[in-house]
Amino acid sequence: MKDWSDLAPILPPERRLWCNRTLNLRSLRAIGYDMDYTLIHYRVDEWERRAYEHLRQRLGEMGYPVAGLEFDPDAAIRGLAIDREKGNLVKANRFGYVKQASHGMSPMGFDDLRKEYGRVFVDLAEPRWEFLNTFFSRSEGCMFAQLVDRLDEGRLPGVMGYSDLYALVKRTLDFAHMEGHLKAEIIADPDRFVDLDPDLPQALADQRAAGKKVLLITNSEWSYTSSMMTYSFDRFLPGGKTWRDLFDMVFVSARKPAFFTLRMPVFEIASEEGLLRPALRLHDGGLFLGGDARLVEEHLGLSGEEILYVGDHLSTDVHVSKAVLRWRTALVVRELEDELAALSGFRDSEVRLESLMAQKEHLEHLHSHARLGLQRLKGDGPKVALSPSRLHQAMTELRAAIDSLDQQITPLAVGAGEMGHSRWGPLMRAGNDKSLMARQLERYADVYTSRVSNFLHHTPYGYLRSFRGTMPHDAGPESVPDKAQP
């Protein structure tokens, strides 16, 4: 057979769709999209800096001592949890064990970490924890951490605990978003805030041409949605087409997650200015305010696994649509691009680190047996064929070799822990394990990817197969550590 491999480009890892649960794209009959940080990606530091500044201004007007505070883009990342009881930002692994933490803006050392969280698990079902699972959380996490320090210094008015402080920050930030000034700034200067993707319109056009119903379901209001979609899409479309030509239906002010869980009224947007009229029914090509997922299913005659919803918010977008409706889900994780690039650059060091760790594990195994041999010489049990002096010599030499390996391992381990983010490390890992963020992604997202335009390369006809799940013992005999090199 002729080699037809030139039909498809070879994709770098950061532009692939990654599959937790096998997904046949051919079987999908409708695909819904969120807008903010999904179809439209913002320059995160610019957006969050302005959100932070609006939050700071509002808090200052309320009499709180926020003068001198500045946005620190490294203070918080997605995947952290706020401990409302202790005033800490924490990063946990998939089992809920806290692996890193900061109190206010100060990182916690190992001893403090063990004291605070040695018997504590992060359970997101408990009101103690607030999960930062969207880019919009970065300004919130930064301001909370800074105000924890000022609360500890006794500089905040009134009687307030850390939980009260978080509620204040959250409530005030939500008000800043709702007030509309921030979005007005973005509409006025989108070049400053929006990261354009010229491949994105074609990805949606291919899906619609393949017979799939394409929907936009966003919590943003109509005026903002219209402005941002026009700016981000229309320039890349041919022949006078607009972003509206890519969607069968558009839902704004959708009030997710209630859109997926409740029956809600729906209105039709009857003019570009946003004039509303009651919607007696849905229809293709319609613009709607409100509505709900059940209404969409009834109109399309579809349900469950026939529909894919794509968003950036673990809870509002993928968790609820998966849990309530059993829709298929895809999560947009833009950080993957930087993390996979960092991982590629660290690959040689990672191989070296794994080799050194295998040697260390083997030497520690021998050291343990030498120590057990000494113990048995003094008590019961089978005796080894070495004298106490030889066993002591073995332990001394093995300990020296382990210490030498540690000197080589330490800088490599530090580098591995800083991949993607110098303070909090990789989004998907916590220490040597998956992070809590990775665990949530595994549970609720069938597919994840760095940007929606990556669907372009997989086509509407692709078959995405999940990787084989593994347990530690699946590695086989080859995973047994090699003997230490002489």
C-alpha cells in the first residue's frame, strides 16, 4: 500500500487531544462550547492583573488597608485549594495529602507542613476547602494570601477569621466582575487582553460541515459575547461570514451550573442591541438568553453520550454536565503547552534522575538488609554469613554511596518540582504523584487539550482511545532497580 502519512501532520504533544475515556468523535451529534478561556483565550496575567486592581480598589473604598498591594502572578495557580480554616494555600496530591502550602505569601517548610497537615486530607466536598480550578481564581488567590498576612498583623478592621476573609474577597471580586467595568475595558482594548487563534474558526466549521450541531453556551451577557466573538473570529472567516455562521444556536447569560441542573426560562434575543422577547420554542440559528440543557436536548432530540461539552471550568463546565446529564466532556487546559514544553526540555535530566533514584533504591534495600542482619545476630532469626564488623562496614559504605547519590539527585529533584511554575511546580503533579487537579480532570473530563483548535487536527471523524490504565506492579520485572554502578 502507498504511504499516505503525508495526509496528516505529526502533532507535537502540546497540540494533541488527550483521552481519559475512549471517545468516538464520529458518534457525536452535537458539540457545545463555553466562551471565556475556552473559545476565547485571554492573556492571563493582563486579565487577572486588572481584575485584581478592580478588587483592590473596591476593598479600599470599603475601608480595608490594601494600599501598596500589587498583583503577584506567581502567588496562585489553578489546582490549589484555599484552606478557609488556616488561611493557607495548599497543593495536594490525588489522595488529598498536602504536599506544598503557603500561609499568606510565605511558603511553609517541611516541619510546619507536617504539623498542620499530617492528619488532614483535602476533601473538596468539605466547606473548609475552596478549589481554585479556573484562571479567574488567580487574582482571588493572590489577594486572599496578601490579606492573610495583614490579618495576622492585626491590620484588618473588625473581628474576622480566615473564612470570613475569604468570603469578603470572593464576594468583592464577584461584584467587580458583575459591575461590568472590567469587561468594558476588554471590549475597548481587546488587543491587550485576547490571544487570537487563527485555526479555531476552521475547527468549528469542519464540525458543522460534518453534520454536528455546534452550540455556544456561555455565562457572559450578549453585548460582551457579541463583541468578543466578532473580534476573535470574524477576521479569520471567508466571504463575509461571521462567527454566527459557525453556530446552530447561541445561549448567553446561561447561569451555569444551573443551566445543566435546573429548568429555567428562556428568552430570544431579537436584535443586535439585545432586545428580548419570550421564546416559545428553540430554533436553529437562534440567539437565546437563559434556557437549560434539557430544553436543548428536547429540541435536538439528543441526550447523554451524543453530546460533547467543552469548557475550561472543572466544576461549572465538565463536572456538572457529566454528573447530571452524562454528556461527554472536554476540558481546556492551556497550561499544558508550557508544561509539556518544559517536560521536553527536562527529558534528559528526568532520565538521569530516574536512573539515580533506581540506584538509590537498590542501595537502600541493601542497607536495610545489613541492618536486619545485625539485629538478627543479637537476637532470633536466621543468621547472615557476615561478621558484625563486616556488616558495619557494609552499612557505612552503603550510607556514603547513598549520600553521594543524594547530592546528585537533589538539584534534579528541585528542577523537576519547578517545571511549569517556580513556586508551585507542575499543574498535574504534586511531588512524585498526580495532583488533586489531575485527579479531578481524570474523574470528570473524557478528553483534555490545551486549546479548542486542537480538534482541527484530529478531525470530526477521529477515534480517540484512552491509554491503558496502570498499577505500580504493571511495570513488570524491568522496573526492578539496577544494581548501583561501582
